[in-house]
Amino acid sequence: MPEDILMEIKRDYVLSKLRDGERIDGRRLDEIRPIEIQTGLIAKAEGSALVKLGNTMVVAGVKMQPGEPFPDTPDQGIIITNAELVPLASPTFEPGPPDENAIELARVVDRGIRHSEAIDLSKLCIEEGEKVWIVFIDIWALDDDGNLMDASALAAIAALLNTTVPAERFELGDNFPLPVRDLPIAITSLVFEDKILVDPCRDELSIGKNTITITTDQNDNIVSIQKSGPFLLSEKVFDRLIDISIEKAREVRKLLRDV
Amino acid sequence: MEEIRLIVDGKRLDGRGFEELRPIKIEAGVLKRADGSCYLEMGKNKVVAAVYGPREVHPKHLEDPSMAIVRYRYSMAPFSVEDRKRPGPDRRSIEISKVSREALEPVIMKELFPRSAIDIFVEVLQADAGSRTACLNAASVALVDAGIPMRGMVTSVAVAKVDGVLVLDPMKEEDYYGEADIPFAFLIRNGKIESITLLQMDGRVTAEELRRALELAKKGAMQIYQLQRDAIMRKYIREEEVVE
């Protein structure tokens, strides 16, 4: 209950600021929180990355192993993305199997990677129809201060960039870097009436968890969209969101390239 | 796999034009026990929707003292697809249930029914791409049939990009081999599209294509909206005649 009252106070504060076109942490409406990317921190994983997006913190780890391909794609590797909203990351997360939020998070991240064709899956075929590499991307939330989505998507692609295919361990020849050929970037915005708040922090989400995530590839194509939250989205706002997301993704992509 | 051509001589594999919907059949009030229901066919999709409520909330702790809670369960029958699907919710169904619920919630006047639940169940008996859109269309009709007060109608349709062109209401082959799939749902009030209530996308499109896809989806949605209206009118007008 105290949590509820606090939320209400925060809500009023966020709204009163927003009326003047301001955000509670002084950011511009389209300003993303500072990003920190650290890669290769988990030596036991084939690839890993820790991303801090303001106070939001996510670690992504990539593990790989040979396995059977899907019958309809006998010569393609497989991507499996999972996300866990573990209880240490927020007082509202509970132990247990992934709930709808964790599933949505994993699936949106997965779609960004899959449809930007970031991983060249044809290079992950070991023996057509028999054996291909399976890429397991596991997203572990550590601290949820809002917008786990973008932090997770960024951690996932950063971890993939850092991944070495462990061929030697499975006696399948020499290790080689995972063929990554695109950099999908997810940009999530909080929508409130006609206002768009890029990269909402947790306190801002007290005015409604109404977000849109747009993921773009390095050629500014849109590869994934997810409207999340019970709200009505006007066409006008949607139209602005497209351009904002493309522009913001370019900024983040530049940062990722520099790592 | 790139060999498969989805558009031949300006026509789609099933003979449709780019901006043409699949045949749609809607019938309201098909289930006796449910408070509201609807059977809907959209091409080869066959779905049934049922609405129960407003009713007591179980489990109790989910109750909201200020408004009704809305629950939506999208479920596929094991025999609805080529390879038998294991019954019960998988990750895809859970995600679809979430976004579909969120598409209906802002349209349902939840504030009128504090401490109660409105449960929407949709069962896919046969699936052929666009089952989430078919289910949402059926669910809106079922909600009206149940007499749940709403701000308008929710109407859903997808647009796909296949062989480089945008097509309305993709069928299975177009969804599977196409370059992008964009399901939309709209709030339609007083015969006008007011806003977007569901929006997802996967594949690859340019910003300009995305904007055109929205316009195409709106055209399709208006046609489906008419059919939803007709289905509701059909049911209630016939009952009026009996009284006379």
C-alpha cells in the first residue's frame, strides 16, 4: 500500500512537470539516459554484455551448442531468446516461470535480432538437416529503473558482437567469431496524450505503462514494432514516433559501434 | 526458398488483389452459456469468442476497487494447424493474449464495473495467418453481444509486405514467405477510425512503407467494421421481429 501512495505522488509530480514540457530528471523529451556498455564480462559464456541505461541494468549472456535444425530451415542456425525478470531487480518481480511481461520482452528482443538478420544463420550450419549451431540469448534483468526493453535489446546485440562460436569445445574445427552483420536498436517511448517521452525511467512510468518499441536496422528500416499497454494511440503520435525512433536509434548505434 | 513467388500477374496466390480482404463471415450470439459470443471466419481462419461478465473476480486479490479487470485468453486448438499444437498456452499465445487484452481495455468502460471481471476467451479452431486479428474482431462482436458498454468498436486487420508490395489481410503463405507482417487494430467510433489500439510488426519495411501500410489497414478495417455491425444488427433485428 505505501508503494501505491508513493506512486500517486510521483504521478502528480511527473504530470505537473510534463505540463511545462519538462521531465523529472531534467532530460529533454527525446533524450536517452546515459548508456554504458561493458562486454565480455562472463568468461564462461560465449559472449556477454552488461548494459546500464541510467540506473536500469541488464546483463545478457550468449551460450551456443550444436543441435538439430528446424525441418523447414535445415541449413540455418537457430536463435532462442529468453528473458528472466528475476526478483532481485525490482520489488514487483516474483520468482517463478516468465510471466507475460518477461515473455513479451524476450520476444520483442528476439524479433529485432531475427528480422534485422543480425546473425548470418546460414553460416551456422554444421551439417545440413542434421546439425546446426543453436544460439541461446539469455537476458537477465538486474535493476529495473524503467525501459528494460531497450537495455535488454542493446545488451543482446552487444553480447552477440562479443560472441565466439565454441567449435573447438565440440570438436567441430576452429573457434570463429559469430557472424553479426547488422545492429538492430530498439527505442521505447512512453506515450502520454500527444507527448512522447523517449526512454522512460521507472518514475515516469507511474503515469501509465503505455509504450511503443520500434526497432530499426542499420539502414533505418523498421524491423519490429510493439505497442505495449492499454492505451489509444493516435495516428499523429505514431507518425512522429517513426521518425524519432529512427533518429534515436542512430545515436545509440553509433555508441555501440564505438565499443 | 526465395524461388516462391507470391504475386503472379498482379494477383495474389488466391486470386485476390493487393487491397482485397479474404471472405469474412460473422455470426453473433452462437453460444448459449456465454454472456456474449461470436463465431467468425476470415479466410480459412475459424474462431469462436465468448465473453463472461461483468462477474465476480476469482481469485479475489485481483479485484480492483475502482474498475473492472479485463482478462483475455487466446488459445489454439491442437488440430488448428498442420503440425499438432500442444494444448495450453505457449509463449506466443501469452504474448498475443497480452497485446489483445491491451487493445480492448481502453475501449471497454471498465470504470462502470468496479470489483468485477470481464473475461474474454477466444478459441482458434482453424488457423491460417491473422488469427489474432480474427480473434479480436470476434471478441469485439462478442463484447457487444454481452452488452458490455464500450467507447466504440475494435476492428483488426493485418498488412503484409510480399514480393516488395503491401497487401491487405495476408494468408498463410504470404505471412510465412513474406517480408513483413503488421497486425493493426483500431478503435472505430461513429463510423470513423479514431485511434490505434493494437500495433505489432515484424519483418523489414521502410518508414514510408509503414505509413502506407497504416492507410491500407484503415481501408480494410472499415470494411470489416461494416460486417461486424451487420452481424450484430442481424441478431438483434430478428429478435425484434419475433416480438411483433
